[in-house]
Amino acid sequence: MIPPAVRRFLDQRVDDVEQLEIVLLLQRHADRSWSAADVADALRLGTRRVEQQLEALASRDLLDVRLGGDVRYRFKPASDTLASTARQLAECYRDRRPEVVSFVTTRGLNDHEVLTIVVTWPKDWWTPGRSVLVLLVPLVLLILLALAIQLALNRPVPAGASAGISTTVIAAFVAVLLRSRAPDRGPGRLAADVQRMRRFAKRELTRPRPQLEDGWIPRLRAIGLGKAIEHWRATFGAAFAPPPEFGGAVPITTARFTGVAPMPWDGPEGWLFHYFVSSDDAQDENDEDDEDDEDAEEGDRDGDAEP
């Protein structure tokens, strides 16, 4: 078990395993001043990367920096408490190296990238009937992130750290799945029903004798099956279609599907002529309305004139 003081030290002053190894190296040789090139050679790391890590550690009151022909760093914590905790860290690393490395590695994975993926992934959007392949996207991202973290260490990752990373990835993926599933009520229930209808109709449109009705075509087009209907017409369509083929399926309809939407109802032949109004008739009606208005005005004036 890592002591609480060491955990706080790692949380506040060590970002990754590279910084951890630099701290331990300089702590073991606290009487020596190091250049970035010396540290890079000792740990087999890139010089530029080591320079950045040393600057970060110096800003956290762990290193003494001296300027000369080159920049020299020496392990000199700003307080006795920090120096004592650094010695505890060295003992923990010697006795429980996998646990310390796992803590540093999985802590960074939990606190930053994984939470970003989980929180920013769309919520309440997936319903039964949608493609499940889309749900694999966050899993792929999480796996790539875990691989990047392990490869970036440039060191063999202890089994405990690998187990911790894998557990974090699985837990984050489960969280994404739970957040993505739309609730089975209200809009979520309606979306699920539409998806089920779309899936059924799309499957039927692959058969020569589907259990569909021509009257449903406008609605089928509205849920995105217009191209599937056109493909069915080009492949199986005919002026006269046989009745649907049920097989072992539950009968839905006995209508004959032709793939052509019925014409909208326009009433009996010639019914619109009964509502035809010529321009002369319209003028006569306007004249009659004007006469009625004049009569009404005269009646009002006569009423006002009476004592």
C-alpha cells in the first residue's frame, strides 16, 4: 500500500513515469549536479524531452537550478518535508515498483483523456435498431489511448499497471454505453418503435413478395426507405403483384404490394365544377353586398332622425 503522503507527492509533483524516474535518479545522487544530456544518457531518453521534464520539476520546488556553461540541476527540495517524502517514495519504488508505476500511469489515464471521452460522447441517442458499430468507436479510441500511454513510457509496463489500464478502459466503455442508451420512454420509446418499423420494412423490401401496403409508401419514404423502395421496384416490381409471402412470419397484411403509392383522393369526376364561380357571378354578389350596406346605412340615419 502506497502511503498517503507519497500519493499526495505523486499527485502534486509528478505527472508521468518519466518524471518519476528523473526524480528517483536525482534523489539517489543528490550531491551531484546534472545536465539534461547527462539525465538523458542515464535514462536513455530524448534530451529535449528531459529538458522539459526537468523544468517542470524545478518549478515544483524539487530541484536547484544553476546557470553556467549549461543548465545544471541538483535534487534539493524546498523543505525537509518534501525531502522526507521523496525518500519514502524511493523506498516504495524499491519495494513496490509495480504498484507505484500503476498508480502514476492509471491516475493520468483516469483524470484526463478517459473522462474527456466519457463526458463528451453524445448522450441518450442510441436505440435498438440503430447500428451497433457506432458504439465501438469510443472503445477503439480508449484502446488507442491506452496503447499510446504504454508506448510513450518507453519502458516495460508492469502487470499491475497494465491491469489497471485495462480495467479503466472497460469501465469507461461501460459508462459510455450506459450514457448512450436512450431511455425506454417518451421520445426514446418513439425512436425505438420507428427503428423497429424501419428494420422490418427494410427486411421485407429484400423479398419478392413483401408484407407491405402501397398506402404505407409515403411513411416508408419519410423514415428513409425511398431508395430501398425504388430498388425493389427495379428488381421485383410489376403492374400486378402476387399476395405477400408469409412463410413462418406472423401475417401483417394481405395487400398486394406494387411499390407505387396510390394517387390521393380527388373526389368524384367533375365535382369541382359545382364550386366554380365566374367573374360575372362574383361581380353580382359584390353589387348585392354594396346595396345591402347602403340600405343598412339609410336605416341607421332614419333611426337617428326620429325624435
